[in-house]
Amino acid sequence: MTAQSPDQVYPIGMSTQEMVDTCKNHTIYTWSAGNGVNPLPIAHAEGCYIYTPEGQKILDFNAQLMSVLIGHQHPTVIAAMKKQIDELIFVYPQTATAVRARLAKLLAEVVPGMTSFFFTLGGAEANENAIKMARQFTGRQKILSRYRSYHGGTNLTMMLTGDPRRWSSEPGAPGIIRVFDPSPYNFSFGQTDEEIVDNYMVYLEETIQYENPSAIAAMIVETVTGTNGLLIPPKNWFPRLRKLLDKYGILLICDEVMAGMGRTGKMMAYEHFDVIPDITTMAKGLTSSYFPLGAIGVRQEIHDFFQKNTFYGGLTYNSHPVGLATAESVIHVMQDQGMIENASKMQHVMRGHMDRLQAKHPSFAEGRCIGLFGMIDIRKNSKAVGRSRGEAIAPYNGSHPKMNELSAFLRKEGLFTFVRWSSFTCNPPICITPEQLAEGFDIIDRGLDITDQAFEG
Ligand SMILES: Cc1ncc(COP(=O)(O)O)c(C=O)c1O
């Protein structure tokens, strides 16, 4: 990677203001009313940094949408994409291509327990098709999902989603049973992991009974919950869940769209938890977002089922050669450059920074991280609620002026992250160095002086 001159300007063929205004006037932004959007003008990106047209260098502490895992503009991947474009850009899904064969074989090697793959264009489509597969395979219709989750923006995946992004799409597709998470928001059924898991399994089994066990096809879970709080499951939760679902013939689907592909320091997050799902879904990091691609991985029995039975699903861009070539190259880059090992090593560096800032800033409630998947919660006081160290500065689905001020400060100081409700993310590309992490946490350290002003003691 070449070093950037700090005062370098990146020409965009129009003024920054014209670019921003035209984007706002002629495009619709996601999850927001356009008038309230303040889009970040970007002209260029490289490694762990993004650059404004004026050359402001911004450390990407969210890998854009938690997805540019190998860093921006990696030359090896760009070369592989160009090669595939020169060779073969597109063929329809009922074909065999070398790149399809190579990637499927590679995924079967690196995604534990999964032997066969179906390719989509992103995470929502992967989850939609995973549910179709589970329903066809089991002959059952109902699906269990959790409140603190996000599974995509399409009709069905909105209903799988627990968080408030679901509300405007309701009533939506039927057949979804939403259940609590092991540790409900700001409340805990018990103090120790063991007690929480014991109680949870009683609760879940009772719910399954009420819903008719023989009508439930699958339970879908984010292996480590992402935007809804970076929630790492309690110890032994997954093996106990697997056992309970097996008892009733209910499949386990691990949504690894955000947590997978090296983010947590292992290729798949479920490798941390002593469990193999029946189906797993991937997207985002699969191509490091260099090209739209999602994938569903299934166990051998499910593959075998669809050898004898028609899979009622299809997409024009299923197995798009350019997407597949991108994923293949991204996985090789991760392997060759030890990036997943780096995510595991850097967890300890991130942990150290979080602990240091917690000791220094009264508004710092808690920092969680697994690999380079991290989040910091801000509190307004030290009144312990359930397991938490204090009341959240903003209510669920709400905001607080000091969080808005923090967000503006981080952006001005050159740190890109997502600030939502009472939390903000620490999800940089997994190639980040200790020096770059220190740079990010130095800006956060100064930013937390702002939220400290709202701490009530
Ligand atoms: C856990 C999870 N599942 C599914 C999705 C949906 O993926 P996509 O936006 O590629 O459709 C997301 C996106 O943020 C996600 O985080």
C-alpha cells in the first residue's frame, strides 16, 4: 500500500457540495428520511482509511458496513476481479464454471461442517433462501428468531428481524415466532452464565411446546449478534440450544453475514462455541464487499435432499462469476496474509484499550469484543440494572444529544464508526495494526469527555 500525503486532493469531477446535493436530491438513502441524512463525501479509500475529496484521512473503524474485512482496494483482489472480467463476466445459473467449482471447494474446506453452497447477491437473499431450504427440507413452516437481531431488509427477513427496523414492514410474512435472547435488554434472568442458560432453555422449550414443535422448521440466530448489541452468547448456550432443537427436529441456522469470514478471529464465529449448524449464511466479508455476493452453506444431508427434490429458488445472478472470483481471492488474501490470526491477536489490543478507557471515563459502561468485532456502551449513571453497570444514556431505539455530539466529534477528528442509541461500534478491517488501533482509541478517548459531561453519578 502506498503512503498517502495528508494534503492530497482527490478529484471527483465536481465540487464536493454538488456531489452531496445531487446524491441527496436524486437518490434515496437507507433507513432514514433524506432531509436528515448528512452523507460522508468519499473520493478514495485504501487499507484501513477512507479519504474525502479534500484529502481528509479517516480511519475506518466500522469497515464501512462491518464488511470491508481485508481493508480497502486490496490490489490482489482487484487484479483477480479484473482477470475474471476479462475471462467471463456472466453466465446463467445452470452452467458449470471453473470459478464456481474452485470457490465451492474452497468454502467446503474453510467453513466447518458445510459441504455445499448456494450463491446469492447479499445477506438478506441468503437468509430468505436458507428459510426456503429449511421449510422444504423439514416440511414445516414456522421459524424461530430472536428480538435482538437483524437478518435483512426484504419482506421475510424483516419479519425474522427483531429490532425496530421491522415495525414499518409489519404485519409482513407470517409464520415467524420471535423469542427473547439469552440476556434480555437491561435485564437478566440469572447472574451466572449457567443460570442464564438453564433458565433460557426452560423458557425456549415451553415456547416450542406452545407453538407446536412439529410445525417449527428452524431457528435462525446471529451467532454473535451484531448491530443489536454485539452480544456474545453465554458459555454453553449453543451446545444446549443445539440439543434442544435436535430433540424436536428443528434445524439451526447460523446467520454469519456480519460475524463470519474472520471477523471474530475464526473463519466462522460458530467455531468459538462448540456447535455446527445445519445451515449457515454469509455475505459482507465473503467478498469484503468488493462485489455483491452472499452464500448459504448446508450440511451434506440437506445437499442430498436437494439432489432428489427440486429446490424452489432462483436468482438471475446466482453464482455470478465476478462475485465468485472476488470471494475466492478475498479468502486467499485472508489466508496468505494471516488476517484471521491478526483479528484474534488484535482482540487483546482492543480489550486493553477498552479496559483503559473504562477505568478513565465514568460514562463508559461496558466494552465487548470478540476478535475485531467490538462495541462500547455509554451509561448515564451507575445504577446497576440486571447485569449492566448502569442505565443506558439513551432509551432503546432512542438518542441522546451527547451521543449526537460524540458522533459529530469522531467524524470531525477522523474516525468513522456507527453511533446508535447508547453504543458505538469498533469493527475495523481485520488487517488493522496495533498503531492504527491506538490512533482510533485515542480519538475515542477524547470523544468520551463529551459523554462524561452527561454522567449523573
Ligand atoms: C446479521 C445480518 N444478517 C443479514 C444482513 C443482511 O445483509 P444484506 O444487507 O447484504 O442483505 C445483515 C446486514 O447488515 C446482517 O448484519
